[in-house]
Amino acid sequence: EADIYQTPRYLVIGTGKKITLECSQTMGHDKMYWYQQDPGMELHLIHYSYGVNSTEKGDLSSESTVSRIRTEHFPLTLESARPSHTSQYLCASSDESGAEGEQYFGPGTRLTVT
Amino acid sequence: GESVGLHLPTLSVQEGDNSIINCAYSNSASDYFIWYKQESGKGPQFIIDIRSNMDKRQGQRVTVLLNKTVKHLSLQIAATQPGDSAVYFCAEVNWANNLFFGTGTRLTVIP
């Protein structure tokens, strides 16, 4: 089991609310990622980070923002949630010194915006 | 751009039979690929990887084959078990060690 955690697991929220999805890992990994996944579909990278104070946008444009103040923590924020943000959000981390590309995933947060 | 795609969205197999899941990729410069398994309600889990200097790699009950000529990957699962039921993704690793996932194949094992 990978030591990467996401909270909440499920979230139903109204349009216009600000939300933060939490992701933490205890493996000391430098690189962390956020993916968006619609049911039965592929994962799309929306943000990643090489380490503290590093944030990069992924290949799928997203209205969300991320921060990386601590190595183990990589929260994702939506300032004003909309129904189009309804999706599953998966956080992952990797150790650059380990098997290249092998990413450890959290269980995901399923977000529904009403 | 990079794209990774799977030939079939669903696959049903009898328990004990072998399963073959296929994947096509478009970037001929790609040199590293990974197969992930995603069970319902969970994040993807690493199964096996392969580099472009290899044609075949074996793990426990799984084998990945790489055909660079036609840009095709396959994942073979021997003696498929009910616990193998999941969605399987192939992913291409780019220069920044980021993953590009293809559309998953849902494997259903019939007891």
C-alpha cells in the first residue's frame, strides 16, 4: 500500500463555493501530481510539482490552483466551483531516484458540484 | 503531441483463461511505458513497465510486449482471476517523467 492520502474521499458542494482537496504523502517523494478523471475515462494531468515552491501546469487546462509549501503536502483549490468541475481528482507522487515514472496514487476525491 | 489509446474499451474472460489487453501509442520517440491497474474506488496501481530497448518483460503472471515497429503494447495476464477485474491503463512517460494515459480497458473476469 502506498502512503499517500486524500481527503475528502467524496464531496458534494454547491456552485460558487471555494473548495480545497487535500493530498499528503509520507514517502518523502519530491514530485507530486494531480490528475482529473471522468468515470471510465483516462487520467489527465492538471498540475505537478518538482518539490517545495515548485508548481507546473499539466496537459489539461484547469481552473484549479495548487501550492507546495511542504514536501509532503500538495493541496488543490477551486476558488469557485462549477458543475463542469464534477469529476474524480487523483493525487500521486513519485521518487525520482526510484523506478522512473512509477507514480503512487491516492484513492481519489470524487467531487460533485450541484 | 503525445497520445496513447487502447483498442477495446471492455474485455470479458473466463476465470483461468489468459487475458490480452492492447494499447497503441503515437509518439515514436517514446522510450518508456507503464501499465496501471485501477480497481473500483481506488487510484491506479503500478503493474509493470518496459523500456523501448526491450521487446518483452515478465512479472508475476503478467507479461508486457512492445512492438516498436507498429507502436503497440500489450499486457498479457496468465490464468486470470476474479481479483484481476479492473480497468487497465497503459501510460507513456515523457521527458519530464510525466505520464500520459490512454483510455482504459475494463477487464471483467467471469467465474
